[in-house]
Amino acid sequence: MKKSFFIVCTMLSIMGCGNVAVQDVPVVDDDDAVEVAFEDVTTDVRIVPLISDDPIGACKELHCYGNEVLMSDQNGEYIYYFVDGKLKSTLHAVGRGPGEYTSIAHFTYSPTKKLILVSAVGDVDEFMGSANSMVMKYSVPDMKYVGKISVEGKLSVMSCQDGDKILSVGTPLQLSLESFDENSVDTCRIILSDIETGETIRKIADVSYYDFLQSDILQSKGKNLSNNVCIGGYVNKLFHYEGNKQELVFAFTFGKKNIPQKHFELDQPTSKAIMDLLEFMMGEQAKDCLEGGFWPMVDGNRYSFWYHKALEHYRDHYFRYENGETVNYCGFRPKGSDIPLVPKSVDDDTYVAIVEGAPESRFAFSQDRSTFSADLEKTMKSQTLNNPVLVYYKIK
């Protein structure tokens, strides 16, 4: 563990405060990261094959709730429901009729109400002029359509909080260039909605369009984690909230490796602003830039998240702060493997990685093989049709 010398004031002085000066927070730098093997820094490791007689599509979204696992496919057609690693049922409602969709944009799950909520494309009642998103509801495990609600904004991501509320990140503007209103004063936002009616309970925060684009991983989605969210900026802020109580619990900056402030100030997805952001992100000037706050966790005085180089998108750096001490890791490849086991989901205080594809292309012959690496390869080889394998773990 490394002592943080960047903190000028205590973290308590920023709690509950929205304005934080750069000099008051730690600087996160990938040059300080220690490259580690997965086996050397993890604990409570479990390998869980997703078992099905039929092929499982490549994973788009993964949500884990104890022994329940839900996964959507990259084509936006299916949601697979697993219990104890075994496929129990599948949602596939592609079509144009009532209760059907053209594709799945995002989804979440209420483990208490046993409901899948789908932000869909091509719902029969959808129309392009709407300022809201239609969220369709299906019962689990029978996958029957049970109705829909209208939620404010065009959603980027959503999660279920306390079983009866939806936390969503959305923009009030259409995402087609033809429909942009250059004079709009609306901003992207995080809101809390009622799961039964879709009505907005309260706005959590305004966010930039950059955050809207990143929001699938700036918010941890899980049974006890959907009340943690990181809002990006030159100073990144990690918020934790329960009920009506909302706290800024941690803040950090990437210093000279930050994405320029002007891109975080973009609250409207205008065509020019989007082109400026894309031009920057594809240019030489972005090669050393860092972005992160992904999969944020709050555990007492321990705050952790993942980050990466903006142009590489591995999310393979892990940072933790606790009582003035920091941990900064990167790598996370099992010994004898080229697979970086980085989170695709979280389950309470546990990270969940997904390993897909043929094992022959994932493991290299090496004398430096760990028991874990050998077990993972064996499990992958035993999978029907190369179906995916989950790896659960905590970081020491």
C-alpha cells in the first residue's frame, strides 16, 4: 500500500460538498500502478460456468444478484436468466406487437419483485418525438410481458434500487443528429423513478454528455451497489446515497492526464460538440489521457474504482483509497493466460468477470501456471459450445 501525499485536506472536509478544489484531492496516475498477476491480489475466487445446452450469445450487459445471473446478448435480442449457473429461462420477444421489441438497449432487474425491466428499441408505442423512454416489464422466470411504464429522458443505463425504484441516466434530447436542438437548455441527468408508475421521484444530479456516454460503468449495478455513482469532470466525484440522503464521499483527479475540462462541461449533445469530442478522442493528444471511476464501491472509509487509458478501453487499472493509504494496480492476467480478468459486473462487494470464446486461444503454454489458471482452462474446455464462464473475486 502506498501513502497518499496528494491530499491537502481530509476527505471529511469534502463530504456533502459539491465544489472541490483540485489541490484537495488525490491524483490518480497510471505511472504509479503496479502490474500484478490476478492470483496474487485476489481472494474469495469462484469459477462459475454458465451452463446451457444451447449456445449463449456474446455478452452485452451482465447483472449478478447472489445465485441469480442475467445477461443480454450483443445483438439485443435475448436476456438469459441463470440460477446457480444453470439457464432457467430466456426472454426473446423480438417483433412489432404488444410486449415486443426490435432490440434491447439496456435492462435491469428487481430481485424482490422478480421483474426484468427493458429499455427497448422498437416498442409498439414508441415514437420519435417522445421525450421519455418506454420501459417494458417481464416477470421472472416465466418471461411474461406484464406492462410498461414511461420514464423521463432517453436512457443510457438504468438499475434497480431497493427493489421498487429505478435509477437511470438519460438525456432529454433525441440521439439522432437531425433532432438536436442547439438552443436547448436541458441537461443530461441522473433520476430516480417509481418502478410501478415511471414517475420521477427526484433528480439526483445533472451530468455532462460525456458522463451520459460512460454511464454504464460509472454506476455500479447490484443488489447493494446501485446507490453508488461516479460523476466525471476535472475533479471526479463519487457519490453515495440512501433514501433522501446523498453524500459526496470521495473525489479524485487524473491531473495532467485528465481529458480537457471543456468536454466535461458539455451538457448538450450538439453536433459540433460531439465532433469535437470524437476528434479529440481519436487524436494523438488523447493517447495518455485517463478516464475512470468505473464500478465504484463504498465500504465504510474504503473507496475503490477502476480506470484506464482513454484509447485502450481495458478498464484494467484498479485504485483504492482507505484512511490515507492508496492501492494502485494494473494487469490482472492469470499466470499463463492472456485474459485480463476485469469486471463486467459486481455482486455486492464482489467483482464478476466474464470469459468468452475458445480456450485454445486464451492460454499459453508456460511453466508459470497457477492452480487457478489451470482450473479456469479446464472449466472453459468442459463448456458446451464454448459458452461463457464467470469469475467472481475480491481484491485484497
